[in-house]
Amino acid sequence: MSARTDHAVAADRARVQRSALRTGLWVGIASAAVVTAVTATIITALLTASRPGPRPHGRPGEPLGDRILDLDDVLPVVIAMGVIGVLLLGVIAWYASRRASEPLAEALGVQRAFVADASHELRTPLTTLNSRIQLAEHRLRQGEDVGRVLADMRADAAVMDAVLTDLLLAAETAGGRESDATASASVFESLQDAAALIAPRAAERGVRVDVQAPADLQVAAEQTALMRAVIALLDNAVRYSPDGTSVQLTAVASGRQAQIRVADHGPGLGDMDPERVFDRFARSTASTERRGFGLGLALVRDVANRFGGSVEVERTSPAGTTFLLTLPRA
């Protein structure tokens, strides 16, 4: 087990222990308060229901005897307060169990998110790799050179490895890590790599991807994470683009920020709320391609938030949609 993994495990154990301590203290204090309130109520009821007893010798001025308590009057109150106390303690136990299980629920949520994210992020590289394998097989049957295709396949495998590593690191560090503060990435290289990965799928649809970006533009983001975000935007654009159209992938510097745009000529978002497209599992029915799972744009937003940027629908209409990814410049 690596030192990074050991640190993550220790951090998880510490979170569980802190949660257990807070829950134990809360249960102890709440239970003490309930017992005190029930006891005080019963004592008050006993004193209220009691009456002074007769003087022992019946002489005037003599101190009164012991107080007399009518059990028939007090017993229902005592039973009712006991039942109320039990119910309150039951509510406390239920709430405490909920609080104690919160770290487990969060861990399960992170696990499900990682599985879904990893499946989605690896889906595009795997599809591209499958297309290249088919191309290599075709060229082998024709007796043609497959060296270039094999190099592309090696690059696709490297992308898959980098994506999976980035996802694992993000999962271990709850979405961010210390190195993010000093990260720097070439926008031109990220856009070119993303376009190359999407190219086989786009070619199957007759969709062209045009890339325009300054060669010296750098953003304060991790290279693999930036490429993942651009791949997700391109994958979405190609999926909704009509056959024979093009997708424009552009980047410009705007003050202290870099703006990356992905524009397609698809049917637009229709009645779908532009903000909802970034929610997990939000899907449009306009695609004529394979079924999507509504994770790609949510992952883009995660990457943007991770590095202090943003992503939005800049425009949408039946003539196409433009997504704007904004990141701080390095």
C-alpha cells in the first residue's frame, strides 16, 4: 500500500472516529436531558398531587403529619411520563444512528460516483481504441502498413492510463489535491490531444473537428483533467451533431482567464434547462447516437470547480449549442 493510500485510509478512519465521538457525546447529553426532564416532571406531579396529612395528636398548632399521596391520581401521570421518556430516548437513538452512519453513506456515495465516473471517462477512449483496432485489422487484410495505427493505439492506451490515474487521485483526495494550486497545462496540447482521441468517432459520423488555440496559452489546471473536460465536451458535441457537419473547438485568452468554446450544429437543448445539463444523470433525448448516461457534462463542471473555473451554456438554439469552459490562466 502506498504512502498516499495509507494517508487516505488514516484520514477516513479519523473521520469515522470523530463522528463516533460527536455522536456519543450528543447521545449522552440528550439522554441526560430527557431523564432530567422526566424526573423533574414526575417529582412536580407528586408534589402537586399530595396533600398535608392530619396532626399526629390532633392538637391545634401541632406540626402537620406526613404528606398524603393518592396513588390513583399520580399513577397515570408516572406511566405517561415513562412512556414519553421511552419514546424520546427511541427518537434520540434513531437520530444518533443516522448521524453515526453519515460517514458510511458519504463513502458509499463517493464509491458509486467513482465507478460511474471511471466507466464514463474510459468509455470514449475504449470506443476510439476499438475503432483503431478495426482499422488495423482492415489494413492488415489489405497488406498495408499498420505502424501509424499502432502508435495511435498506444497513445489511446496512455490516455486511458492517465485518466484512470487522475480519477483515482481525485477519489483519494475528495476531488482535489495540494498540487492543484501549482498546476499548469498547455491549452493547445490538451485541445489537440482531445480532438485526436475523438477523431475516429467523429469520422464515423462524417463530423469534422476544427481546432484553433494559441500555442502559448497556459491555464492553472492539471493537463489530464483539462483534457478529460475537453473530451467530454467534444463527445457531447459529436453525439448531437448531424452527419456531415463540423464542431468548432476554440480557445482564447481573456484577461486573467482562458475561454475554451465547443460549438456544434446540433438541435440545441430544446426545453431542457441549461443549468440542468450539468447535473448528474441529466440526459437529452435529441441524440441519434448511443445512449448517454448524463455524466460527461457533470464531470466537466467538477473539473472546472476544482481549478476555480466555470462551465456554462453560452448559447443554444435549433441551429446548435456552444459550451464555454473558463479557467484561470497560469
